[in-house]
Amino acid sequence: MDWWALNYGGNMSLLKDLFFYQGNKWWKIPETTELSENPKNEHPFGGFLEKAKNILLILSSGKGHAGPVYYWIIAAILGIITLIEVWWFTVPELRYMLAPAMLIFSIIKFALVVAFFMHLRFDHKMFSTIFITCMVVGILFFSVFLLLSAFHGLGT
Amino acid sequence: MSTNVTIQHGEEINNSTGVSAKKLLMWTFLGSDVMFFGTFIATFMAYRNKSLVGPYPEDTLNIPITSVSTFVLLMSSLGIVLALHYLKEARMGLAKFWLLMVIIMGIGFIGFQIYEFSHFANMGMTPQVNLFGSTFFTLTSLHGAHVSLGILWLIFLLINEYRGNLNSENAIDLEIAGLYWHFVDIVWIVIFALLYLITANDGVPPGGIPWIGGH
């Protein structure tokens, strides 16, 4: 039995799954009393993130591994972010926020490529550990070097 | 020490780590390359706005052209994941098509870089003219060298694919090359933001001599 049929019996729409709480009410806050345990997904979005994760699984053909549709979506997001970056650069009124905005956009793009195109999200934790450790060390040296150059100068 | 022998993407895993040795080696190399590029990016940022003679970034950098080349490189990353996906599924026609597209896009990116460098040289901006030129050319040409190496690697893999030596059984070889290619892409993401978009409006710093034109 494939993943879709196993989880949804093949008859639940993606939209319903994304926005329904426990499959029957839109945007419902679960009814609770002080005595009851905290219900799962207790918030107005009814487990939106959890369900969004399921959508990603569906897009990846239920293999828990990205598929072509998934890749096209990530590429479209990367393209759109690049367009926003260039647009931001061309608007003089937004120039005072240029540096932080570009850093945030590039971090998002970086994370998307590493997590999904490089499969780090789906791969062995050892690879993430190696790469992230090197990133942290690199950023640390980067920051120390910039701080030192800011306070002491570089003999220019 | 006991070892488990498993097969992942056609590669026999018989070491104590339980992961592909090729992949582990590539991730370790990429980790070291992060620090390598980090050093050059930090140097560029530390010397930002310290050039006392022109040309300055606002005189030289051409954002529209670099945006196109950035987009081309981003899309080549899509191409390589698609090539790998189809190779794993043994859909060889699509795998070859996307690998060829990645090579073309890579060559296109290098073409943009050659155009940019020659344009800068015509304007009088060379590595030895000022701090901006030195740090800019060092970083972007090192990145260009990485892209060029990646193109050669992918051409080699494409030839192997046509000869039937690269197939779904040993897709790990393309996966490793793909990791390298994506890394080159993410480095460019950072370079595009820091060297181009953030720096492009930098003009004459305090104490600097205004630039009056090229040779």
C-alpha cells in the first residue's frame, strides 16, 4: 500500500488536510478543561506545521525524500528570493535596510540549497555535524577577524 | 571492531561509520572549503571601503548582469538534482539531458564572469589597482576556478554516462559531484549578497581620491 493510501485512505484533499483540525472543523481551537491533558496541536492552526510536513512528504512521493516536484518548488522559491533581492537593491527608500535584508535572504537561500538540494535534511546526521561544525568555526573566525580589523585596523 | 556491510546507492558500506566513505570525504572537504572561502570573504569585508583610489564598486559593478548569472547558477543546481533523481530511477535520457543542461549553464556562468572581468579590465580595474580590485578578483576568480573544475568533472561524468559506465548502480558518483556543485552555488549566493548587492553602492571613502575614468 502506498504512503498516501496508508495515511489518508486516498480520499482526503491536501487543502482539507492542511487546514482542518482533526479532519472535521476549520481552524478549530480544541475544547479543553483544566483536567485534560494538553491536546496535540493546540493552537488555531490545528497543527499547520505538522500537516505542512505531511504535504512535503506527499510532494516527495511519500518516500520522505525529495522528488522532482519538490525540487522545482525549491528552485522557484530560490528564483523569487533572488528577484526580491534585486528589487530591494533598486529601491532607494529601502537602502538603509539593504545589508540586513541581503544577509537574511542569502541565509534562507543557503539553507534551502543545503537542506533540500544537498539532501542534508534527509541524510545521515554525521554529514550535518561535520558541515555545521565547519560553518560555526568559519563564522567564528570571520567575526573575530572583522572585529579585530574594526578595532585595530589593517594597516591601510 | 565489527562492521556492517550495507549497500547505499550502489556503494558498499563496510566501514565502522556506517556511511558512504566517498560522501563523508566530500562533506569533510566541503567543510574545509567553507573555511577557505570564509577567509577570503572576511578579507573582502574587512577591506571594504578602504580603497583610497578608484575605481570604486559604484563605478564598476553591474548588478543586472550579475543577477542573470546568479539565476543561471541557481537553476543549474536544480538541473543537477534532477539529473541525479533520474539517474537513480534509471531514466537515462532525462539524466543525460539535465546533466548536459547543468554543464551548459555552468559554461554560461563562466562566460558571464569572463565578460565581467574583461569589462572591468577595460575600465581600468585590475587586481593591482586598489584593495577593492585585489580582494574582489581574488575571491571571484577562486570561485570561478571552482566552477570550472566542477564543469570538467561533470563533462567527465556525462561521457561516462554515454559510455554506460555511469548508471543507477553507481549514482553515488554523480551525487558526490552534485554536492560539490551545490556548494559552489551556495558560495555564490553569499558572494552575490556581500560583494555585489551590499557593496555596489560604495563610493569614495573619507580621504579617498574620486575616480575620473579608466585608461
